[in-house]
Amino acid sequence: MIKTKIKICVLEKKRGNFSIHEKFAHNEEIIDTTHQEVQHHIDALKEAGYDVIKLKWSNNIITDLKKMSVDLVFNVSSIVETAILDELVIPYVGSDVIGCAVATDKALVKNLWLKNNLPTSPFVLAKSLKNCEIFKINKPFDYPLFIKPSQGRGSSGIDRNSIIFSYDELIEQVEKRLTSINQPVIIEKFLDGREITCGVIGNGDRIRALPLLEIIHEGKNKFLTFDKKEIDDDTFQCPAKLSPKQTQELQKLAISAAKIATIRDYGRVDMILTKTGVFLLEINSFAGLMCTPLEKPHSYMGFMAKAQNKKSSEFLDEIVKEALIRIDHYQDEEL
């Protein structure tokens, strides 16, 4: 088959959400599951018929990349990686520097959505404690509030204290994040509702939505924290139990949100369905792709693939094909 000629390099680099939360949690032991994810991708791509090699991130990464002869790089998980690969003119799966920067900057992407009349919660960006004073003088929206790092990933920097009920709590928790993570903090209206996420695959007119997944929270925290992801005690309903009309509307919204954020090849859009409507929360250009619902670590897009009765090899093959079509490696009919 044609695809057996394709040589793919799978990068292994510690994901940013682990590094960010290590700073926030200080002495807590953060379990890094990067290796399991990389091995999953290698096994799946080999099963799909590709020639696969692994490259571990190091101080010699540029030299190592220059020595390689591959058609495509897979598992890019940071803006740094995209910038290096672009500079070396090495094709890769996933969003480019611009798409990754937009998706990573929660304030930027929310402003883009608002300018394009897509629904998202109002927010204030706190670069210092002075930016919090508006909630003492003339608050732009009522409590409870919700805070998170402006460039956090995988719920890093989010804990049970992220929901805020008073000005004193706001100052304490914003200061904690400013000093530990060294990122501006998003302060937004807390939205109570059903948390829905939607994967998207493809580019341009080929972009399509995967089945919607609902995260049904167990315990007191009705929102995702880093610890809750580690404990993994929530229930995942995929496809989400929504009417056909609701499903279509949310999938259409996810596609619009991804296009505005200039996401490439694949990504995931997080939303919340409240009594007053649906609101966009954030977008992930480095969404997990593990299709292992009975094992940890879980991947929301993996659950969506399973809902379509796809194996890991079929799911990753589908994403790789979209990247190859985008870079004109092959025409669609050849794949």
C-alpha cells in the first residue's frame, strides 16, 4: 500500500501540563504519562502500516532532527516544537505556530470568538493583583467566579479553590497562581452546566466533528481539576445524551470555533451547556489521542473514536491522512 512508504517520527517530549502543574503543586508528585502515550502512538501507527521511529527530546534536538529522513513528525506537543520543525522545513501533524499560540492563549482565543460572535463567558485577564481591583470597585460580573492560568494545559493550575466566592479569595488564589506559575490569570464568570467536549478532524472544507462527549463529574467539584483528571473518578458519556438538534448545533459550534482558532488537522473544543445556552470554554491543539478507555491515561478524543468503533490504528491513520492531504503529499483519492 502507498502509506507503507510513509516514514513517521514520533516525538517524545514531556507535555506542558505536567511541567506547569509541578510548579503550581510544589512538592506534590505529578505522574508523567508521556511515555505511555508515545508508545500507544508508535504501536498504532505501525499497525496502520507506517514505518515509525521515535525521537526523544534533548538539548541536541535540532541536530537530531536534521539527521533524520522522515516524511512526517507526529505527537508535536508545544509551540517550541512547531517553531523548530517549521524552521527546518520538516512536515508535521497538527497546528502550526500560529494555531498553537492562539489555542494556548485562553484570553486571545476567547477574544477571537467574541469578535466573531461566538458564545463564551465574559472574563478579565489579571497580569497583576491590580487587575483584580475591578471586582472590589465595580465588578463586571457577579460571583461565583472561576480562575485558571491563561496558558495552562490539561487542567494544570486548576484545583478545588479555582471557584471564587469573595474578593479576599480572589486575591489569595490569583496571587498563588501568579507567583507559582508565572502566567497571567483568567478570571471569568463561573458557569454551571453540563461539560461537553467535541473533537474535530480535518482542514478547510474537510473539517468534521467527532461524537460529543459529556464529562459527568463525581464528588464535590463539578468542574475538572488536574487532580480529578489524575484520580479519574468521573464518568464519560459518548455520544452525549442530547437531542439530534442540540448535537448538530454543538458540533457546528465546535467546527466554527476551531476554524477561527486556525486549528490544523485535529483538535478539541470544550464547551458548557447551561440553562441559558452553550458557551465555549477553551480549545486544545495538543489534544490527547489515546484510544484506551479501560486503561489510564484516558483521552477524550480516544473515547470519541471508540464511539465510532475505530481502533487506535484507524483513528491515528485518519489524522495522518489529513495532514498528508494538507501538505499535498498525496491527493485524497490516493489515500
